[in-house]
Amino acid sequence: QVQLVESGGGVVQSGMSLRLSCAVSGLRFTGSGFHWVRQAPGKGLEWVAVISDDGTETYYADSVKGRFSLSRDNPKSTLYLQMSRLTAEDMAVYYCVRDRAGLRYLDNWGQGTRVTVSS
Amino acid sequence: QSVLTQPPSVSAAPGQKVTISCSGSSSNIGNNYISWYQQLPGTAPKVLIYENDKRPSGIPDRFSGSKAGTSATLGITGLQAGDEADYYCAAWDTSLSEFLFGGGTKLTVL
């Protein structure tokens, strides 16, 4: 079955960097775009970024633009979210999610990885 | 403040019907597909409705979606205790080049 498994979360100091990974299996990785969506404690869902199936296009939420970078390694069926200059506002559970039908909807969510930013 | 506006909470008794609204603009709901997500406590969200009114396999027909202009509605009939969850609408915004989520609506089954 389709699996998206995030890793790399943890505790990081404010201002530092962290890289999240998402290992994908059970689907044709190269045929799919992928998003990252985050959820701060007790808050709603916030879209973070998306990468196209071939990796040539990426889009970012204003709140992370210039600090986060999304990439993919197709031979490894893995996504990477490089996060820099982290602040308390970035503290959240980060979900890796498959894009369907060209930004029409999201399905196949991972279980999430928690990022805690300490001061 | 989310660009897509949902009521913070709705409630109804078991067996009743409830609707959740989602209001946006021409750059998102008005010209792109809307989708709805259910997040049960402590779990990852899952898609309930996609492309405005389609249900993925496994989603019961008690759940329905509709869209009119720049607004959309999620309907749930025959409410069950297990439907207690947070519900989110979402759509791509062509002007912002961002995938937007509504602020979420907490459904309470009384």
C-alpha cells in the first residue's frame, strides 16, 4: 500500500536549521507531486510547500519563502524539506502529502514528524 | 486569519444533518477545485471530498460536497459519534500560488 514516512523532526534551537525527509513507497514516485503541510499545537492545517512531479517547479507559503527549500531525489523516492532560520512559529507537526491531479487535492498523508523550536 | 473562511464550530445530534460552509474568492474557490479533509483527534487528516463533490472510495455517501461561485459546502447526514472531528476546506489559489486551507471547523455530535 501507499506509504509516506517522514523523519528528521526533533528539537532545534531558534535560528538553526533542520532537514526533514519523506520516504515514499507503494506508488510511482516520479509521477506525483508532493506537498508539506504543518500543524502547530492546537492549531489548524497550514500549507507549507509543493514540488512538481519532475522537481522543476516549487511553490512556498509566504511564511516560509526564502527560508525553506523543497527538493526530491527520484531514484531514492524521497523528498527533503530543508528548513533554516527556524523560529517558534515554525514549531509544528509536519506532514508529507501526495498531490493529486495537479494541485486539485491532497491524498495519502504521512503520519507526521514533530519539530520543536527552543529558545 | 485564513483566506478561506469556515465557521469555528458546528454541532448537531446523532442522526441529524449538518453543513459546514467555506467562503473564498475568485482566485481560489471561484476558479479552482475545492477539497475537504477530516481530521480525527490525534490522527493525520484524510480527504473526504475532492474536485468539489467527488468522494474517494471508502467514504460513505453520508458525506457530500457542493460549490457555488466562491463558496462551498460540506454536508454530513445521519451524524454519528465517530464523525466528531475537525473539518477543513482547501483549494489552490491562483493569485497567491499557494494551496490554502480554511481555518477548520470542529464538529461536535451532541
